[in-house]
Amino acid sequence: MSTLPVKKACDACHRRKVKCTGEQPCANCAQTDLQCTYLAIPQKKGPKGSRAKVISQIRDTQQHATPSQSSQFDFNSPPTSPYSRNPALLSKQTIETCVDFYFTNMYTTAWIMNRESLIDSIGSQIATDAELYCLTASLCAFVMVQPGTNLAVGPGSHYQGEPPQNRYGYAQMLLDDIVRVRKSFDYIESPSLDTVQTSFFLFSCYFTLERQNLCWFHLREAVTLAQIMGMHEESSYAAADSVDNVYKRRTYWLLLVTERAYALERHRPLSIHPTIDLPTAQEPDEEAVITGFLHLISLFRCIDDEFMGLWNKAKLSCSVAWLTQLQQQLTAALPADLKTTESQAADIRITLHWLRIMVWQLSITNGFLSSTSYHRSMTFKYPIEVAKDLIQDIKVLSMDSMEVHGIGLIEKLFDIACTLTDVVACVPLTPPADSTEDAPIEYLNAFLNLISRLRGGSSRYLPLLLAKVSETLPNMAPPLAPAQMSIKQGYAGASDDTPTPSPPQTMQHIAALGLDSTVPATHQQSHVGGAGSASSPHNPKIYGKTAKVPFSQI
């Protein structure tokens, strides 16, 4: 039975220089009784020879070759060329484990593939489809680099190379193999949806590993490949397969949201814009997920080229009215009841408050804050209000619903906490006697507590935040023992010199406005609790090993 067509000629048709149907086996190989494979490395074109002679040579080569790969994925075979797939490296158990984990735990963060179709394709085409191999390997690597995962993964029993030291090392081996295999076909000239999604997963892997230059390259690569395919043009969806269109459209919007979030964190320009119709649910069980995705899109549509021009200082002026309207657009972008999955609600709520802080930072850099402003978002204490709203929102969320979003969500919390730290240094620790509000320091305690408990937070972002607190609030007792405050350079084997963005420099803008940034005397008797009171080291949870616990302790 033939498989779905692929985008290049099989080895025999390529050598004979005849048109190939792209199936497995193709029509020509079936007619001439030749083995139909897609393993050869493209070579420079040469003159045509006698077809009968070429067929004879191909048969002779195939008869004397080692046993051929079947249409099923042969996990015991070594690579047959410098650029061919290495089935022994990506074992069957690894694929099954990672695919199951992704669709069980992480799929709501990237609803861009159909589980059954992917599994069927892997079972029948991965030995002959280099693009599918790269997509599968990138998805597996993405799962492996998630903090706190405990999965049964590893190369096949016939793998002959150096064994990986840990799952991060194994993921890096897969990433290197993807780069090698991609040299066997021209994925740039003729990209497919698999190609775009592979580049997206490469970005996601390198982002978690804090390889910032590589992750930015692959995110831009994914966007560029999508644009080559015309995914930014609504007309391109008219003639294509309807099922394929569903996942193309979702992938495009996921790239848009991802690029805008990353561009804000790293001060990058935008290259993808909302030029096509929004995604829709195709099945009743997709309604909640797609609804959540649409909410996230609504938030990031507020962050456009005009905002990024100001953020990146390519544009130098804006107005109080414009910034106030932007804050109003953000708060109006979401309904009171999200009606989506819990994990998406966590991402949406935290993203909303993070964007509120980002817009407020733009207000302070432009010198628009005032203690007497009619608009709360134009006052210096606005981050305290944002922190209060966020803490209130996450009280009803489980830790798992936040942890599934990985490092990206922790970075947002880190940004908010750093800004809050600067503001706490400039306001009284205790609210007025007639106030029912918590003291601002309690919100900072809550952030320290939360980040210390999230997988990936305690190892990288908690030490950075504690250092920020120690520097900004020097008269406060240290929340952790000095031995626990060492700052490691990089995360999970990161090799960049400065992989994590620096804390927001809010204090510099406070000084520029002439506001009082001295620490109140009452801080001397204060103690930042939250993360630091426990003397035992933080023990991150493992997926699948613990039940969901509501974060009601905050």
C-alpha cells in the first residue's frame, strides 16, 4: 500500500531523471520492481544516460546493498549516509514516551498537530520522510528539556555512539542530528508545515536551554518559512487541504504570539502581523482550548509595531492618552470568565498582568507618572495593584497549570517581581490603619514563594530575584542563607554569556523622575519570608508523580 506523497523524487527516479509521484513506493518503482527509497543526498545535475542501463545499475546496487529499510521505522539500523536519519538515536520508546507526554500534558500550549495523524505518519513514513523525522526529533527534544520531567527516554539498543549523560545531553544530541539531517533536503526552497513546526520546536528547545541567539534564529526561521508558504495571506488557505489549513492557521497565530512575547523580553523587532482570519474550533472538545488561544491572541494584538517602536527606542515619543488607552485595551481584552482550560487560564492571566507592567514601564521611561494622576496606570504605585490582582488570580490555580508553560511563564513572573521590588523600596511597608489591603511587601513575599516552588524557578530565577531584593532593599534581612544565593550562569547547560535578561531597571527611571527611592526606616525591621524560611533545598515536583495542589497558600 502506498503512503502519502512526499515533496522530492525517490532515489531511483532521481537517478533515472524521470518524474516521480512521490509515493512509497512510487509508480515508477512499482512498475520496474525497484526498491523505492528517499535516502540519497542531492548531488549536482549531470547528463542523462540510457534508462535501461540506469535501471540495471540500480538493481545491481540494491541487490548488493545491506538489507533495505522498510516503510516502517527501523530502530536498529545505523545511518546509511552522513545526512540520513539515525533511527538508533531516536528510539521507538523515546518517541512513544515523548509524544504521549506532549499530548497529555503540554498540548494546550501549542494546539498545532493532530495526535492520531502524527502517530500514523511516524509509524509509516518516518524512515523515508526526513522532514517528519526532524519534526518528531524536535518534539521529543522539546519534551526532554522541560524542567522537572522524569521520562524513560534514551537511544535504541543498537546505538553505537557515546551515551548521553542526561536528558539535556540527549536532547542536544537530537538537536544536532536535526541540523545534520536537514542538510539532506532543501527545506528552505520547498518548506512544509512540518518544516515550520520543526523550527518552532527548535526555538522552544533553545529558549528553555537559554541559547538566546539560536532560539531567536529558529523563531525567525519559522516565521520566514511560514511566509514563504504564504501562511500570512488569507488567499493561500482557499485552495489547500481543509484539515491542513486548520493547523497552518493555528501555527501562524502561535508564531505571532510567541514572537511578540519574545520581542518584548529581548527588545527585538516584529516580523509577523495579524493578516489572516482567526483560528476556529473544529470539534466540540476543542472549544475551550481555542477560546483560550483567542484570548491570548487578543492580548498580544495590543502589542503592535507602534508599541515595539517605542519599546525598542526606534520611536521617541508618545502621549499619556495613548498609553492610558493601551492599558484599558489590555484590561478589556478578557472577559471575567475565561471559559478555557486551567493551564491556559494560568498563561492568560499572568500574561495580562505582565503586559500591564510592560506598558507601565513605557510610561515611566517617558516621564508620565504622577502621584496625582486621575488614571491609576499613570501612578507610581500601579505595579502594587498589578501584583495584587495577579496574586488574587493565581490563588485558584494549581501549580501544574503554571508549570506546564515552563521558563516563559517564570520569566514573566520574574519581570513583575523585579518591578515590584523597586516600587516596594519607595513606599511605606505598612498600609494605613484604616486600610484592608495587604502590605506591598506581602506581595513580594508571595512572588518569592511562588518562583521558589515552580520547576526551573529555584535554580535560576529565584537567585536572581533574591540578588535584586538584596541590592534594592539592603537593610532587609536576607530571605535565604548566603550559600543558597549563588547565581549560576545559564540554565540547564546554557552556554551563552548572559542567557537570562537583566532585571528591569525601574530604579534608574525613578531617580530620573526625582522621586524618593530611599528605603524607609521601617524596612530595617522587616524580613522577606516566602521563599526563604525553609532551610532544606527546594525539591521540584516531577510530572506524573504528584497530584495537583491549589496554590491557595499565597
